[in-house]
Amino acid sequence: MKKEIKRKREKPKILEGLYYTKTHEWARVEDGTVIIGITDYAQGELGDIVLVELPKIGTSFSIGAEFGYVESVKAVSELYAPVGGEVVEVNKKLESQPELVNSDPYGEGWMVKIKMNNLEELKKLLSPLDYGKLITELEEE
Amino acid sequence: MGFIQINALRTPLYGVHKRLGARMTVFSGWEMPVEYSGILEEHRAVRRSIGLFDVSHMNKLEVSGQGTEEFLQRISTNDISKLKLDMVKYTILCRDDGTVVDDVLVLKMLDYYMLVTNAGRKEVLMPWLEEHKPGGINIKDVTLNLACLALQGPKAEKTLTKIAGSLRNTSFFRGSQRRVSGIECYVTRSGYTGEDGFEIYVSKEHAEEIWDSIIEAGEEFDITPAGLGARDTLRLEMGYILTGMDMTSGDNPLEANLEWAIKWYKDFIGKEALLEIKRRGMKKKLVGLRLKEGIPRHGYTIADHRGNKIGMVTSGTISPCLGYGIALGYVDPAFSAPGTGVNVIIRGKPMRGEIVKLPFWEAKR
């Protein structure tokens, strides 16, 4: 049987119930904390992720600040905070398994959990629908 | 926002890359595939079995006319007079001051010499060749007429034999005109990955046919299309330089550990300058280094343990086979011995590493 060697170019997934940034991070509010990661579109664009550099627990940052880095084989990409707050948990699994960000960007590939400063900041983020429009525009370029 | 430069060149295999859903980029003015299924997977496939690359972007020149051998001999650090028909030689082309114009492969063909040179150095090489070639020498740019496919990996010979006949007598850096699936091609045993492999030159109108034919022949060995991303990680694991990155117009071949490609017993442009540099000693040396943690990249500073800058990374990546960061870079010769502890500054932080002997990876060839 002829093997279909085709790159997995399915439409990037967007989950309902999450907030999104123009820089392709997602934020999920859960039990008073905000969980942050990068979107399926972002991991697809980056390719094989080989290193994730995350802040230490207790670090504070403001909305839009650089809070870490994600490295693929060929590139280094900054991570930008969807909202401001203090880091309360970091996904330690990503140290040895950075590829989780590729395989499960919204689940096992989560990056940091923060205690948010200002709930109002969530209003600045994109809805799943608006994020979907953004990536459709990007893919058409 | 990202856009593809609209006047980038396309190889004869562009349609194949789009068909396979490759992620494309512009490299040296060519729209090329970076990856198909993923750089790590493609890299490992080449080391484990076989991968197929489109390398049609490489600059290809047919040089002919009265005095061609003398001309090539005069501009090459290596001994071109040693080439017999169907032989390949690697050489550097230098300026009078010993700095590098390009590194090239010279193939001796029946009626001409073929030069295979870096796509990224074309703008430097072509005017320099024009300036130095005597009248009567003809240089024909066949880059767009000829496609080139690189089949690389331990299963390369088994795969290509199925459609091109026995390759047992084609040793490394030898070539031959032969039919591949009935199509006339020129096949050399050569490559840029460290594995056994072949580079197949074919007329552009048959490029897709040859690609499909090789893929079919390689299916039983799980052949993988591989892009420029894997091409770069594979060559880096071998410590192979990329002219334009690891060796540029400001560098000389001695600094880049390429003295083996220089034959001091013959004359060539730049010889006096290089002899003088050899006598005086080099100001910097290209070395391999590995990091304990972190990924070294082009432009990152190499420092000693006190934080003093001692060099710069020219090419770096994570090694898919070794699982740690590896790089080529220039350092002060005092720090060039394997085992020397150095730091690479990554985002302001010194990351511990050491100078290591090349290659980083022991490939099977």
C-alpha cells in the first residue's frame, strides 16, 4: 500500500472557553488561577519544540510582558503574558518533554499557572471566534 | 506577519513540496521546504534508513573552453589536475589575501567541468569568476535547467540500485552517467549528511518523475522526504561548515580547519597570503562545542569562565541524535583545545559547555 507522506496540515484547533492573545497564547481561568500556554496554531508554526524556558514560582509580570521562551529546532520565540500576575505553578514535565507542547498544546502542554492581579484584564483578550478570524487572516497571507 | 518574497525562485520540485504539504521558506532567494513531517523525524529517518532532499537550489555551472583545467587549478586550493573523468573534488576558492570566495565541488565531466557551489554565495562567486577567467573560458549557469535530488542514509544504495543498476563500483566522490528509471541522470556518491548517499542530477522536466520513482523504490525502507531544516541539523552533527555562515568573506580556510583541502605543492590564488597566515599563526579557530543545557545559536557570544568574550557561535542547534546543544564557532586559539571549558551566553546567562572534537556524531559512512 502506498504510504501517504503528508504533513499534518489540519486546521489549527481553537478551544472554546479559553481566552486568546494576538501573539498566540491562550489563557484558561480555573479555580481562581489562570493557566497559560500557546495555541495549536503557534505550535504548528514553530515545528518541533525542543526547549521551553519558564519563569520561577513567585515571579511577577504584567500583561503583555515577556515571561519565557519556547525554542524549536530552528527558532527562538518569546512568550507574552496574556494577563498580569504571579507564577504559582510551572509545568515541570516540559523540561524533559518539550514535545508535549506540540502534541497537546491546550492540555499536557500547559506552561504556567498564575494568580491574576486584575480580572478586568481578561476583557483585553480575544474570544475563540476573534482568534479564529485572526489565524484565518494569517493563513491567507 | 509573514509573507513569501514573490520573486523567489522555485525548483523543478516545487509542485512536489506543495503536494506534500511542506512548510516552505525563502533560502538564498529560493522558495524551499524547511520540513515535511518535522525536522527531528526527518533527521532521524536519514540516520536510521533514508531521506530524500531537493537540493536543486545549489548553484551549478558548466565550465568549458581552452585552458579550463589550468583556470580551475589556478583558482583552487586543492589539486584539480588529479581529477579524472567522473571524479569529484572539494576545493576552496580564495582571494589574493587568502579570504574565502566560496567552497565548491568540482566534477570532471566528458566535455566540461561542473562546479557545484553554494546558492548563498552566488552573488560573491559569479562576479569573482568573471573577473578572473581568461578569455576563451565559457561559464554556463545551468542551475535552473538541472534538478538535483539528494538520497541520503544507510539504505540509499539498496534503494537506488533498484532503479539505477548496481552502484557497488561507484565509490565516494565518484559519479557516472546512468539511467534512473529509464531517465538519463548523472549520479554521484556524495552528500552533506555524513551518511552514505547519492546526489542525482537530472534535467528539470524529469525531476518530479525521478522524485516519485525514488520514493516508490524507497517505500520498503520507509523513505522520508526531508527538508532544509534536517539538512542543516545533519551537517552540523558532522561538523561540516556552511560557507556564508561558518566561513564567510572575512575568514580564511586555515581558520576553518580546511587545510586538508589545500595543496601547498601547487600554485593558487591566495597561496602567499595563506602561507604568511600559517607562519604568523591564526587569530581565531573554528571549533565544535557542546552545551550541558540550552541551545547555542548563530551570533551567540562564547565566553571564558570569567565572562570575557573569546569567540562567537556561527552555527548552532540541538542535535537530534545526541539530545543536547551543539555548535560551530570561532574562538581565540588559546581556547580551542578539546576539553576546554567555555560558556555560551544565552539571553544574558552563561551556559556551561566545552570544546569537543569533530564530528559530534559518528555516522555510518
